[in-house]
Amino acid sequence: MKKFRIVLLIMVSILMVTFCTSCKDKTKVFAKGGITVTLTDKFKEVESDEFIIYLENNGIYFSGESFDKSDTKLESFTKDILQNKEEATKVYTYTLDSETFQFAYYTVKSEKNEDLLYRYMLVTKEGQDKYYVMNFWTLNKDFGEYEEQFFNWAKTIKVA
């Protein structure tokens, strides 16, 4: 009887590990308009007149757009983008190997429901001929749950 319990426990453990591994979100690469980002396969592309790429997944969003380069440095460009936001915020720089991007956080009231606040992680990158502006966002109350994941996804962004 004791051997049976041990074998049963081992089999249940193996099944649980197999099940949990197969349930994990798979990564998916999205590319459009000079922006490539790796997210999960749960994201779906949505057509947008405002953005060159717009993805959503159950209350989590990603968007991207591009702007012609000027003589302005990336940090100044990022600060200019943030001037149009309701909340002033500090601009941070992330650099690893040859990858560099600027990022910042800000909050915006919903246009449809002023009681709802959305928290954004703005990411800017310099491409060959353009500056790229990307945003990850969700409800302000849920942002802490996704902040680390947004940052990890931001590190996957490549621009033309």
C-alpha cells in the first residue's frame, strides 16, 4: 500500500508539472510599421487609425507609432511627447549591450469614464530614420501587477 501511494504521488506530480508547463503562455512576435515586439500569443491585433500597431489582451494594451527624426536627441524627444500628458514624470534610460531606450510612466483618465484611470509605460526608441513611441497600459489599479512584465516586453522591442 505504501508503494502504491508513492507511485501515485509521483504520477500526480508529473501530471501537474506537465499540465502547468503546457498552460504557460507562449510567446508571439508582432511586427508592423517598423516595430517588432515579443508578447504572448494571447494578444490580438486590432485595426487602428491612430497607431501603426495596436494590440490588446484582456485589459492589457500595447500601441506604437513613428515620427520623423529631427535634430533633437531621443531624451528631448521623449520629454516633448510627455508634455502632452496630464502627469509630468521622470524619463529613465535603459541600456544593455547595443540596445537603448527611454521610458517613463504616466496616468490618464479614461475619455469614456472619468472614474477610470489608466497607467502607462511609455517607451521611445530611435530607429534609422524615425523615432518610435510605444505604450503599454492597463487600469491604474492593476498596473503594479503588470509593471515588471511591461518592462520585460519593452526589452524585446526592435525598430527599423
